[in-house]
Amino acid sequence: MTQDSSTPPFDEEAAASWQRFVDSISPSMHAGWMLRQTMPGTQLDAIKSLMHRNEQASAATSIKLKETKAEIEANPDDVGLEWTYDHRFWQSVFMDSAHSMSAVGMLAPFIESLFVAIFEGLRKRHGAAAEDTRHQRADDQFWNPQIVFRSEGPRDDLVAGIDQLAESCGLKPYLPADYRKTLSALFAYRNNMLHNGFEWPADAIKKFSNRIASEKWPEDWFTGADRDGQPWLYYMSPDFCSHCVELIDAVIDGVGRYLKEREA
């Protein structure tokens, strides 16, 4: 029995079927399979849920402030209402700081761990020679996004390291155009909040204010409270929190597109 000349060999059919399957998978699903051990989508859902609850709490506090102010206007001689308003006002000021610390404390380490997982996944796909000690140690540094290589040698710098490694492995064109600016702002804020708390030293406030201007971060990324006409507290705005979440989704989608093109 002879094979019809119009019928492709079995291996060609299998290859074509596999390609159709690969093409049918969305980029985010493609990346999700590589990152399946870390379950980034589920982690991000938990972060979104807590940030939403914090937004609801802030809105409720704002309503209480307005109600108390209206009561004061209706009862101007009630000293107790004045005290209640002052207490709720300062509570709202530092509640915004607490919510900002909560947001950056979740988003920054999540994004850092996401990039670490992405590059570890790409490393495995490149098939490093695990039995070769020299190759293994060189790969340990090459695929580590937490360090950047300069003329004086490697040094710790997460944002620059991510950018350099993404450039080296060809991932950068698939990442959001403003990802480096976003990461720079997020991690600069994270460092200040986790090291300085809600009220930063005057020099830290000044440096951060100058950096907002010099690096041209959008004005709606950070809000704040002033004291004596000078910046006093900085908050991550809801817009910036949403932007960071959108960035995460775009990074995962970009990684998926990168993988799909290399498996085409």
C-alpha cells in the first residue's frame, strides 16, 4: 500500500498540529505555564483584593470626616465635635500612609519575584549545562536580574539589572515601553517607606521630590500632604497602584509573546 502523495508524512502532520495548538494559546497562558510554580495570577488577585478593601476603608473615613464637619457647622459650640474631627483628620492622614505602605509592600516584592521567576524560567529554556560548574556559576550571575554589570564589575541594582538582562536575552522589545520608569518610581518609594516609615527625614523628602521632577514621573503617580508649605508625606496614588497592576499584566503578556515567537 502506497501513501497518497497529497497526504503529508505523519511527522509533518504532528508538527503542524503542534503549531496550531501553540498559536491557539494566549500569550498570558503561555507565560503562565512557564511560571506555573509561582501562580502569579492568583497572587495578583490577592493583592488586588486587599488594595480594594483599603480603598473602601479610605472612602468610609472620608465620608465620616465630611459628616463630622457638617455636624460642627450645625453645632459650632460643641468642643467634643472639634476634638472628634481633629482625631479623624489625623487618622485619615496616616491611614493613607498605611495603605500606601501596604500597597508598595505587596507590589514591589511581587514584581521583583516575578522578574526573578521569569528569568529563571528563560534560563531553563536555554538549557544551561548543570553539570558544568564554571558554566553554572556564570549562568547564576548572568540570569540574576538583581545585579547589573558595569565596567567596574557587577553590583546590586534591581531596576538596571532587569533592563540589562532583558536587553541581553531579547525580551526588552516585548516589555511595556515605560516599565523602567515605573519600576524606578516604585522601588524608590518602597525603599523610603520601608526604611523611613511614614514620616521621612527632610533630606529624603527633598531627594524624592527632586527625583519626581528630574525623572519626569507623572504628577498623578504620587500624592501627599504638606506642612509649612513643604512636602511632608508621600502616598502612592490609586492611579499609580492601578498602573503597577496593569504593568504586571502587560509584562506577563509580553513574556508570553516572546515565548510564542521563539516556539513558532
